[in-house]
Amino acid sequence: MHRVADAVATVVIRQPAKRNVMTAAMWRALPPLLDALAGDPAVRVLVLTGEGGTFCAGADISTLQGSAQEAQRLAVSAEEALAAFPKPTLAAVRGHCVGGGAQLAAACDLRFAEEGALFGVTPAKLGIVYPASSTRRLVSLVGPATAKYLLFSGELVDAGRALRTGLVDEVLPEGELGKRVAEFTRILASRSQLTQAAAKEFAGGRTDRDAHWAEQARGSGDTAEGVAAFLERRQPCFTWSVSTSG
């Protein structure tokens, strides 16, 4: 399920009877949905969250009774599509964020959590080899020692520890998460998509595109608008768009 309002697309993981576990159909549906939202000029920011009081308790274990490799392939494909989304992404986490849910949260650019949220990377409980790409992404967030702690043990950690280790960026009191996410996504939507898109590429390790982004900046008008708005003490109106940049 998804909705778009005020330049923010909100994608909701929805299966509350089973703590929003991801079925094979749900994994398959995510990449084409993200493609459509990436191409929508009305969307400047994407929020991923769960229905009700849980973010996502992982993959539907019943799907592993068939081909564990196929289930993992679907999860990695969805994770990579989310990581490659060209606009800012934010995971809004309540309750359990475990297994495949943690994969999806880690693939977002930012993670805000409510007090009481629990995080876990649990393949060791199932005898599953965690994908190399997912492991590298986890290490980039929390460092090798914490990544090993999570992967070796499968233990759940609370929001406070997640914040201290870099797994989440902000922790909010109960009842405040939605307000803070709305506030922060308004800020993100008001900023230059040009700056954000280039920064996202560079932060992700793509360092060979300086010439491309310099060309984009020259033709964008965003720099001139940003400087003019600063001097005139008004809010800028940036026009460069990932969706229409070609």
C-alpha cells in the first residue's frame, strides 16, 4: 500500500495479523512500485513504514520451506531497488524491525525509530547465509564489530543501542514519530534534489561522476536560485528533478 501527499510517498508494509512479515508476493511487488515512484515528479521523498505498531518482523518463514535461495533472491532484489531509489528515503520504525525488515530499513538512507523499537538481524537463527551485499551495507552503517554481534548472535537490540551504534539516526518518544517524520520530510522535500541525488551517489561509493554532476549543476538553475533566495531571505524554489533530468 502506498500514498503520495505533499511530495512525500509513503509505502506501508501491511500484514498486521503476522507483524507485517514480507511474503514472496510483497517482495516481488516492491521493485516495480519503487520504479514508478522514482519516475513520478510529484515525489521528492519516500518513507517506508509498517502498518500499526510494527515495522516488519522479517520474511514469511513459510516461504523458506520451498526454495530458501529464491526467497533470499527476492529479498535482495527488493533491498537493492530500495537502496538505488534516486531520492531520499527514510524508514519510520515502530515495534519489531527484524530479519528482512532490518534489510529494508538498512537500505533506506535514514532511519527514525520510536522508543520501544527492537532491531535484529537473524539469519543465524535459521542457518541462512546472509547475502554479501546486505552484510556490506550493515557494516557500512554500524561498523564490523556491531555487524558481527548482530549477525553472529541474532539477538535483538533496543532503539537506544541502535542509535548509539549508528543503526538509526533519531529515536523519538512514543507518539512523536509520525510528527517528526512529517516535519523532517518537509525539510527534505524543500531542498535541492540536485544536491541530494549527487550526495547519495557519492556517499554510496560512486566517485567517478563528478563531471556528470558538474554538467547537471550548470544546467539546473538550482545554484543561482539558492544564492538568490539566500540573499533575498526567502525560501528557494528548486526546479531540478531526478524524475525529469534524463
